[in-house]
Amino acid sequence: MDDVPATKPLLDYEALFQDAPAGYVVTLENGTIVDANRTLQAWLGKSRGDLVGASFLKLLPVGDRILYATHASLQMGAAGALAELAVDMIRADGSRMPSLLSARRVRDAGEDGAALDRIIIFNAYERRLYEQELVNTLRKTEEAETARASAEASVAAQQEVLRQKDLVLQESLAESQRKESLLETILNTVDVGVVVVDEAGNNILTNSRQEHNRRHAVRPGTQGRDECDLVMFGPDRVTPLPADLRPIRRAVLGESFSDQLVWFGADEKQQGLSVSARSVRGEGAFQGSVIAFSDVTGLVDAMRVKEDFVANVSHELRTPLTSIMGYLDLALEDADDLPGHIAASLKVALRNSERLLALVSDLLTAATGGSTVSPEPADLTELIRNAVSTATPRAEINGVHFTADLPPALPDVVDPRRIGQVLDNLLSNAVKYSPDGGCVLIRARRTRTETRIEVADSGIGMTEAEQAEVFTKFFRSATARKAAIPGVGLGLVISRRIVEEHGGTITLRSEAGRGTVFTVTLPHGTPSPDFVREGRL
């Protein structure tokens, strides 16, 4: 071994120290720098002269100085080494360079040998960026995980809400189906035909009863799906009903009506139906209609039989009554030759015969529906005064006083006999229904277009229910029956018919216990010069 000649070192340790990819610095035990390689000088932007002799701690920010003094120095003293301490190095321009420090303390031979700290500095800038990116990525991942968990919770909550809504919907659907079944059962049970159409006239619903009604009227060769395919007649049972007057057509046009009488079919099984319709509206717009068809064949036939019976009976009574009245008139022609009590009895018999004949005439008029009107020039004022004169005797018996508020003349073209009959009925009722006396006011006025006649009494009056029935044949109020007020309930029916045949109207206002006001309105032609403006009556 001793014979081996000395050779030149294979490695240049000085160059390796100066140009290493890491920074190197050698310090004394107290931190004084004794050497620093060119790599560290380049990183910090300082020369070797700036570094040698300076304290290594001066290269660190305050926080890292404390960390190095309290941690790294102690570890170097105890273990003689330090690994990967993360600190910032301060460059010449004041910026910071993230770094990792690893160091080893080396002592010279001998117990009192000086110690040197060899510190390796790694530039951790890229690593710091990577760590920050990693931290950001982890943070974003955590946020995404939190968002995912929140979304899952939200989805779960929404699914639960949807499940609850689905349960409610299923319950509502079941309830709707139950109600639909119940409604269908009810519609198919009632003895009334029902049709429901939408705003375009499409059939939405038809119950079984209406299907049965339609079968009576299906025109041969058609399926009867549309109303125009049905054989339908008006109230007289023979006049075909025009398309625009047919019930469903009227309902589709938005019209509401009640009790339109139509006849289905053309044979001996012709069916009478009373039709009513009501519009369905939503948000102010027409959305369809409900039409009800009630079978009134039996009722109409019964009414016709009743009217035929009343007409026949009235006709049969009229002939013997006329004969009785004739013989009574003959007997009373010789009243001066008869004992007084016999003449008085004959007069009573004649008066009651005349009353009975008037009742029979009313029955016959109501049953036949006939009251031939023959208009001619007449003075309404004179007709009213004649009616008052006729009713005065009975009024005096009841303690009723007449007050007339009439113009000198009211010329018009009317049937004087029929209008006189109306006035007699109204005044007679005013007297009869004022059993405790009182005042009856008769007044008449003419406007530009019509003549109004009012008959107002202070008698027993009528309830609202009674007013609704007052123009019904044979109607008598409970109060009239209880007070035994005579009558058969036909006078107002006949009066309204006469007024309507003149093109007019008759209306009433009444209050129970306060009296009643009947108003007859008759249209006229050219007004007389003494007309009164609208609103004065």
C-alpha cells in the first residue's frame, strides 16, 4: 500500500460546493456565516462578501428567526442534525424565497474543537406552489364533498316531499274517483236528463236518463249525436223547433233560461220536456253550460185534462144558469104584484146567479185560454171611473174609500170591455183584501211611450212566497182562505192574459200587513198633448 504513488483527486469538491443545485452555507455555532456557495448568492441576490461575517438569522424573517432559535438550534445542539425545516429566506430586494433547511453540526478533532454548522438550503418555491395548489385542491374537494352531501340531503328531502305529495295525489285521485263514481251514480239515478257542454258546444257529459230521452227523438237515418238530428217540436206539439231555439243551441250561445217546454218525437209516444240551462263561467268567461231536461208529459196531459174538465163543466153550467137568470128577470118584471119578501128573495137569487155566472165565465176563459181582444178607440179615464162606480157599493160595505188621481181624459186604442174587466178585477181585489176598511188609490199617467195605471190598497198584503204564486191559476193565499174571502183564484190570471194581449205588463209590489200595489202598463201610439214625463208617476 505504501508503494502506491499519489494521484490527483478525481472530483473538484470546490466546484461541486459552489455550483450545487442547492444552496450551501457554513456557519459558526452562533450563526455567523463563514462561507456560502454561488447558488445561494444567486438566489438571494447577494455577494459572498455580503454574506460572510453576517448572522444567518438575518437572512430569515422575524417569525422564522424565532423558530430557528428556539427549535433548530436546540435540535442541532442535541442531535447534531436538522432535517427539512420550512422557512422563508429574505432576498436582497426584500422578497421572500420559500426554503427547506437541512443541517449537520461538525466539530473539529479534540474536546475543545470549534463546531461548524453545514446548512443545505433547498428552494421550495415550486413545492410551496404545489402545496398551495394541493391545499386549494383539497379545500375545493372538501367543498365539493360538502356540496355533494348537501345536494344529496336536498335531493333526499325533495324525494321525501315528492313522496308525500305523491301520497296526497294518490289520495286525492282516489277521492276524485270516488266522487266521480258517486256523481255518475247520482246523475244516472235522478229522473232528470242532464247534458253538460263546453264553450265550443262539445258534449262533455250525458246521463242515462237523457240518453233515454234522446232515443224518443232520433231522426230516422241518423245516430242522434247532435241536437239537429233530433225531432223536436214547440209547445204546441206540431211546430218544428228552429235550430236557434233548441235548448242546447241556446245554452252554447251563453243563454241561461228556465222551463222551456219542448216535445221530443212525433208519434203517439211524444215526450214533453221542461228544459232549463245555466251557464258555467270562470274568470268572467263563458266555459260551458249545464242543461236539465225534466219529463213533464204526465203533468201537461193532466193539466190539459183538468182544463178540458173545467171547460166542459163551465159550459154545462152556463146554459142552465142563463135560463135561471132569464126566468128570474121575468118574475121580477112583475115585482110590484109580488109580496115584498118574495120579491126580495128573487132579487137575492138573481144577484147570486149573476155572481155564479161570472165565476163560470172566468173558469171557461181560464180553461180555454181565450179572451178575444177587439181594440177600438176608448177613454181610459172613463173606464176607470166606471170601474170605481161599480165597486163602490161593496167598498162602502167594507168601509173602503176610493181616491182617484186621474187626468181629464186618456184616449187610447184598447178593448174597452176587456180592460174594464181588468180594472174590475183589480178594484174588486183591493176591496176584498181590505176587510178592515182603508183607502184604495187609483191613479193613471201617460208617458211618451206608455200609459200606467196603479191600484194601491192598504189591506192585508202578501208575503214574498205568495207574490211568486199570485198569477198562478186557482191560487189563494193562506190569509185569504183563513179570512173566508170569496174567490177562485182566476181574476189575476185572466187580467194578466188580457193585458199581455194588449202588449202590456202587469206587476205588483206588496208587503204583508201593509197593502199591495198593482201596476198595469199599456203601450200606445202618438201621445196626447197632456202627457206627463217619465218619473212623475
